[in-house]
Amino acid sequence: MKRNSGLIVGIGVILLAIGAYLITTYNSLASAENNVDAKWSQVENVMQRRADLIPNLVNSVQGSMNHEEKIVKEITDARKAYNSAKSPAEKNAANNQIEQSLGTMVNVIQEDYPTLASNENVKTLMVQLEGTENRISVERKNYIEEVNDYNQSLVRFPKNMAAKVLAFDKKANFKADEKAKEVPDVSFE
């Protein structure tokens, strides 16, 4: 009888250890998943900052420029698309449209209106654009690192087994637009 009770206690201890491991693993993976979501929220935050800031800056510069309605419309449309986007992929596509429109505007300012570049409003716009793009780049980097850490934890033994049992899946990492691979042609002629 003593032997049976020892066996039952041993099995109970093993089951308790497995349960404790699963609970601990679940909690750490859930926290890691939340961290990934929080990092993406910060990427969206800085992209939203740009979507909010740039039109206001463009409006102040537009008084000086008073031209290129097409570019302003593209930026406005891209901003609307960003604000109505639901998924990270849609937000990223709208973000790419904003970047493209802003690049066009910068080229117009530098190529077609060189004297305008000395205007203080244009200088402010350029500084804000650069700062905003740097912020987005930093937050994308943070997101990429967080996704990498999370995905690494899903593939390492023994967490990978618990992750499968607990239905945790890998997160998709940031993927640049295909056009980003092309070197932009910048000309000051």
C-alpha cells in the first residue's frame, strides 16, 4: 500500500510540475505577444503623428508655395487611407503612399523652387519630415526586435512544445514595400 501511495504522490508531483510549467510558459508567451502588439501600436503611433503633423505643416508651407495641388491632394488622400486602415498591412500600404507623396513634394520643392527652400516654413517642414521619418524608423526597428524575440521563444525547446499546445503562433515581421529596394534617383539639376 505504501508503494501505491508513493507512486500516486510521484505522479501528482509530475503533473503539478507540468501544469506549473504550462502556466508559466503561457504567461511568458502571452506577455511577449502583448509586447509585440504594443511595439506595433507604437509604430502606428508615430505614423499617426506624421499623418496628423504633415498636413498642418503642408498647410503652412502651402501659403508660401501656393502650387502643386496634386501633391497636397495625394498626401490628404493617403492620410485618409491611413486613418481608415484596419490591419497592419493596410496601415503599411497607406504609410507607403504617404512616404511616396512626401518624396514627390520634397523633389518639387528642391528642383522646381530652389529659392523657396530658404523659406523658414519649408525649412521647418523639412526638419519635421526628417525627424518623423527617423522616429518611424526607430519604432519599426523596435517592433522588428520584439517580433524576433517573441518568434525565437516560440521555436526554442521546450517552449515550442508548450506554444503548440497553447496555440501560440509566430508573428509576421515588418516587410518593406518592394519599391523600397530601388535606389531613389535624386537630382538637383
